[in-house]
Amino acid sequence: MTLPPRQILHLDMDAFFASVEQRDFPELRGQPVVVGGRSGRGVVSAASYEARKFGIHSAMSMSQALKRCPSLLVQPGRMAVYKDVSRSVFDIFHRYTDLVEKLSVDEAFLDVTGCQRLHGTGREIAEKIRSEVWKEVSLTVSAGIAPNKFLAKLASDVNKPDGLFELSPEEIDPFLLSLPIKRLWGVGPKAQERLQRYGIETVADLREYSIEWLEQQMGSWGPRLYDLCRGQDDRSVEPETEIQSIGHEDTYSRDLCDSDRIRQEILHLTERVTMRARKKGVRGKTLTVKVRYGDFKTCTRSATLPHPTDQTMPLYHQAMELLEKTEAMDRPVRLLGVTLGNLGEDDQVELFESPNNKDNENLDRAIDSVRDRFGKIGLVRGSLLDRGKK
């Protein structure tokens, strides 16, 4: 029995954060809009298509974006709103298939191979989803339809914004061969430069080389490139991806030089990480602290704990021990980060054999309960009351 060709959809919201701002504030429609911070070290999180005409894109510094477009309208991010909209959009995706792989708040793969008798062809499903997102959320989504994930993602970019492009098996070569090699997954600037030394500029050029040569030049990624330039990608759509770590990091508008302020920031970051861990019902056994100094040099320090935990204060004390192994107290600090890894389900394992363990756990749960009811400002640790004023 011959299996039907796979039908994979790649759905991508158009300029998601900026589009939500334009939807909610009519005066922004048709204007160059970015979402991000205005501080000297602010960066663009998202840019409307009107802003992109000036060469503005995400991850660009805000100062550079404003130079390119002095009339640029800068909106502060509203992550709670974006997440709420994202949930509504993904609810629509799940009406058509359970095989939804979330890539980010505004992007997903859907495998609709097995639900076409119920909902129609891949193209018809994509059109229905796009229509329902517009009617229910008032936002546009672009879609790519293809036999695999790699090609579907390429296809979704063809008619952006608010477009759809379907790539059938017989159309793969005409579509793929003329593309520049940078469009292949894994070909960043360094790999592109290396391939260009051999005169490889397009996918068609790359196909002229054997798998052995590619492996010799590109290492373990060589065989993968060999498949991709032929449009081959056997990866399945994974509806659930296990969380490997939970982390937060902050970049500061002014370098931190005060040791008390640095301690406050480590506590603040640890608290954010552990609150997320408790909400997700996981505990971690590996703690990592990241420090970036004023000269942009970065270092990390990690420790493996005797038992997994989700408790704030024990992890904070461990984070401070790791921080002592850096030069954070002696050099200006630009960025701090805390990550909890090696995660597993919360099985209520006691931590550190400490008599204060239960008190820590009860305190964390009480803080979570108050904040769930009254928001993040409902309860603040005394040591963080003057955070940011030093």
C-alpha cells in the first residue's frame, strides 16, 4: 500500500507584535512601527512591513532603526497581550490537527496528511485557517504547503505578507535550484563564505558536489546539506517538545558596578526562573549563571545540585556562589542571566536536607498564590523593594 504524500503546513503570523499594535491602535495603521525599548541599548523586537521598507528588522539596535527612519513609531512590548493572541491563534490551528509543532508564539508546523478527508486538501485547510484567524483575531497569517518541513518553511516566505504558496512534488526542483545557498538551514555567514570559495552560490551549484566532499568540508552537517539541496527532509512534526531548561537574562541600560545591585538582580532573575519552573511543574538539577562584562566578554559558571529543586532561595544562594567564581563584583557588568537545567517532573523531592526546606517551599507557594491573584506587583521581597534605584 502506497502512503499518500505528506502535507505539511508552515504558518507564520505577519510581523506579529507590530501587527497586534497596529490592530489595537488604529492611528498606527499604515505607519512605520516597531516594538522594542527606546533606551540607548534598546533593540527592535518586531517591525511592521512599513518599517521594513527602511531596512529595519528585528534584533537591530533601536538607535540604528531611528537613524534609518526618524519618523519611526516605537511601541513598548506587551507580552501578556501577544501571548493571549497567540493562544487564540493556536486554538484555531488545533481545530484541524493535533500534530501542531509550536516554533514560537507566532509560528508553527502542522501535519495535515491524515485529516484531509475531514477538512479538505492542505491548501483548503490553510485557506480555512487564514480566514478564521482574520475573522476571529483580525490578524493575517502567511502559509506554506509542501511535502516536508524544510520546503514548507521556504514556501511560507514566498507571498508574505498575508499570502499562501503551495509547493507540489513536481515543482520542487524548479523552485529550489535557483535559491541562494543562504536559504538552506544551517548555512550562516561563515558557512556561506566557505562554500563561496568553491564557487557555490546557489542550490544548483551545491548539487554538483558529492556527499563525501560535503562531509569533508562541512563536517557532520555535510550530509544534511546534501539532502536539503535536493529538497529532502524526513523530520516529523513534533507536537510536544520537552523543555530542557528555563532561563532569564537581562541586559542593563547602564553597566552595573554596585555589588548590592548585582545581588538584587541575581535574586530577581532566580525568582523569575523558579516561578516558571513551579508553574510548569518541573524541578532542575543544574544551575548556570551567565555574566557579560562592559567590554562584551562573556563567561558562564554552572553547578550540579545534589537534588532537583524549584525553590528560590536555595537556588539564589547557589547562584551567588557561582557568581563569586566570576569577576562580576570587580568589573562593570552589562548582562546577567540565570538558567535552571536538567529538568524533570516535580516529584516533591526534599532539597539539601535542610530544616528550612519546608519553610522555603511554603514561602514560594504563598508568593505564587498572591501573584496569581493580584499580579506580579502584588507581593515583592523586601530585598527587592529598591531594585533599580541603586
